[in-house]
Amino acid sequence: MIRHEVFSLPIRTAGASDHIPTVTAYLPDGAGERKPAAVVLGGGGYKVVAQYECEPTARKLAENGFAAFVLHYSCMPAVFPQSLCEALSLIALLREEADRYGIDPARVFVVGFSAGGHLAAACGTLWDREELARYLGENRRRCRPDRMVLCYPVISNEGEHHEDSFVNLLLGGVREEALRRLTCLEHHVSKDTPPTFLWHGEADRIVPVSGSLRFVRRLEEEGVLTECRLYPHADHGGGLCRGQPQEEWFEAALRFLSER
């Protein structure tokens, strides 16, 4: 049995809109050993949150012993850093409420798809930015995910990339050089970036794989534990990708998240 719980997040930044971010929890039954937790972030180009990537993934995580939390984060007209602060504050909240949810506060992960992959990767690379202190407090280490799973993620706004995601994320600030640099995530990888599992389709015609490759290269240069899987014939999207060769990404990601 999987029980559900829905709650809202009160955080508001200078980029907030009228949207109230909510979280749907998928909690497996069973007491005893504390469970790992996963924050699930669907894609949608920061215009919408693609639900087909959220509920099935969260449910499958729960079936495998994870407490899964789908964040229905703010999209346009909300702008950066609203959605990022929502995700980071949820990670911190799960650690604070670890006893309530029966989770291990040292195993709080993010799983993101497409633009949700950008949001997940931003959690792992921008969590310690001073600009976020006014919203998240000085102890931002509690907001850092322990590991990341990035599925065909938007990473970069340089070279070949999905510009619409950044238009929707930044709106009027999309031409500001400092904001573009801040949200181009390969530039912010450090030794403190969490271990990362990333997969991408080499035939992706929407979000070019080149951004993921640059990100992986930076992770390796910084000595971050990394697993990268490329699927030659996979196009963009698909979520769990049932019935497709890249379907095996989920079991591979589970193994990666289970490693101590």
C-alpha cells in the first residue's frame, strides 16, 4: 500500500507569482528502517509541470521503498529563483520532518526530467549561492540534495540548447548576462556538487545532448561520482520509457542511489 499526502510550501521570493506550490507525497507502508526520500521534478520547459513524468515515477519509487515527493513547482510567470527556492526548501523540510515521514535525512535525493532536470541540477550546483540566503537562511547545507538523477536534462543556455526553457524561467531577464551565466549550470559544478546519475538520448531533437556532456565532463573534472548513460536512438521525453530500450535507466538509477 502507498498512502498519499498533499501539502503546500509557503516560500515566496522576488520571482514569485500567484501560484501556490504544492507537494504530493507517495509514502510506502512499513515501519522499521528509515527510507530514502526522492523529490520528483517533472519537465515542461518551465511553462508547465509535465504530470506524466511525475506520478508514475513517484509511484514506482514508492514501490521500491522510497518516500517520493512530487513538487508542483512554480512556472511562468514566476521567474528565477522562485522554483529553485521551492525545491531547496522542500529538501530542507524533508530533513526537518524526517521522523514524521520515516526517512533518512542523509539520503534525500532529487529526480528531474528535462526542465525539471535543470531544476534538480540547480539544486545540486546553486544551493550555496549567497543570493539565496535571504530566502533559505544561512544554513543552506541542509538544502543540498545527497544525490541527483537527471533525465534528459536542460543544463545549458550556451551552444545548442533549449532556449524556450530559459525564456520561461527568466522572462524579462533572459538577456541579462549575469542571469544567463548563473542559470547555465555547467559553470557552477564544484567538488561539493552531489554524486550524479544522468541519462540522455543522443537523438534528442529538443534538448541537445551536448549540454549534458559538458556537465558530465565538469563533474568528472571536479572528482564528483558520476554515472552517465547515453541512448543512441532515444529522442526527448518519455519519463519511465516503458517498452523502450532506455527503460533500463530506472533500475540503473536505483542501483546508483542505493550505493553507500
